[in-house]
Amino acid sequence: MPLNKLEKCVGCKCMSAPFKKLTNEELIQINRNRVEVNFKKGEIIAKQGALAAHIIYIKSGLVKVYREHANDELILSVENQGKLLGLQALYSKNIYPYSVKAYTDTSVCLHDISTIDSFIHNNAAFSASILHHLNDESLFSYNRMACLTLKQLHGRFADLLLCFSLRLFKRKKFSVPISKKDMAAITNMSQESLSRVIKEFVSEKIIELKGKEITILDFDRVRHLSQVG
């Protein structure tokens, strides 16, 4: 996990929404109290239960956020550039509530947690933006819980396709750097059921599949399947 050469936070082109609420003086301060780190595919970025010295900002790459229990894991979300992780540690005894693992080579900024906490207490606009960020996470969790418990297999896979297309890759054609095992876990299916659903989507010309590359051919149908479950 080599360190990157630090770029200044002031004028950063990939700044997250909350950090846009900071003054130049605050950005200079946060720049002094952060490091940039590169993680290779498969490396652990944060460990559930570990002391959280930093808030994690995903600068580039794709990561898995998951809870661990014994030898099992529950995938909470897949995140990419622009995501802040570990904010819950601010109010949970500075302990990471989940683990984070790199799906692809990933670059992160590690921000000193005490500096972030200070800005929350002293900058109302920054604090409101952090609250908005956490609210979005809560709504995402509610929707994901509803998907896993109320929707049938086809609806769950349609939701996964929409997540890939609209939330992560921002296009209809994308390469998925996620194993079939994890895709099955995300949709709460067996790998056999996932394979069957994918074959049905391909045969009905809803998607095209070439290796790990997926092209959504009928976006309206995917949306409909997501809605009706």
C-alpha cells in the first residue's frame, strides 16, 4: 500500500460534497492532516472493530463494504470514487463498524478523524453536508433491505444492474470486477440461481454478456423488473 505524492486539497477536482463547504483555511488544515494511500486489488482498507484514526475518502477505484460474523460476511454496499467511509466511527467509540476491501486497485485519502470532528462542530455548512451524506446512506440501506426481503430473484438482479449502470459506472455497458460469488451475495441468491437469472436476461435480450462485460440492451425492461420485483 504505497503512499501517493500529496496533492493540495485546495482546488482538488475530485473533492466530495462536504469538503466543498470548507474554507480555504480549513482545506489547508485538512491537507496537513491526511495521507494518500494506494491499495491493490484484494487488499483490506479498513477492518471491522479496529480503532478508526481516519475517515476514508475513495479517490479512485472500487471497494466492497461488508460486515463480518465468524466465517461469514454480509456485503452492505459497493462504492467508488467520491464516497466517504467510516463516518459512523465518529460516534461509535472511534471503531470501524464494517470492513472495506479493494475490488480493484484503489486510491484513498485518509483524513484525520479528530480534524473532521472539529470541522463538524465549528462549520455548520460542513456539518449539514455530512448529515445529508449519512441520511443518503440510511435511505440506501432501507431500499437495499426492501430489495432483499420483498423482491423476487429477477427484481433483485435488475436492482443490481441499475446499481452498476446508474450509480457506479454511469453507462449501459460496463465491465464487472466482482466475482459471481459476491454478485450472488449482494443479491441474496445462490450462485446457481444467479447463473439461471443471468441466462434468462440474456435469452430475452435484456442484457448482452461477454465475459465480465455486461451491456444493458433493454433499459426500460430492467427498470420495470426492478419496480415490480
